[in-house]
Amino acid sequence: MGTVASMRPRGKSGCPMCGKPVMEGHKPFCSARCRQLDLGRWLSGSYAIPGEPATSDDSATPPQEDKDNES
């Protein structure tokens, strides 16, 4: 798994994926390819926003069943 730190450093006008100049139609990226690569990293879980781990809460009440539909 990659990390955000493994991306190239982003300059004032550089693509966050490769560092090339940003193109108007693909901001903040330089091309559709870099935009798709970034999306692929988000979807694969390579990027993660730090936070507390999810835990199951035993005190949560289960969803109520509809009692009107019982015979």
C-alpha cells in the first residue's frame, strides 16, 4: 500500500502525481491519466485519512422489525 508521502512534492503549479504543469481541463492534474491514477489510489485504499479504528458497539440496539407484517 502506498502512502500520501510517496507522491511527488506538489509545487505551486505542478501536478500532484507527476509534477508536470497543470492543464486547465484537468485541474489539479496535468492529464486525464494522472487524474485516473489518483482516483485508483483512493478506490484501492492506498490513501487513508487517519482516525480512530472502527469498533462494534455492543450497546447499539438492533433494527426494529415491522410487527404489522407478522401473521
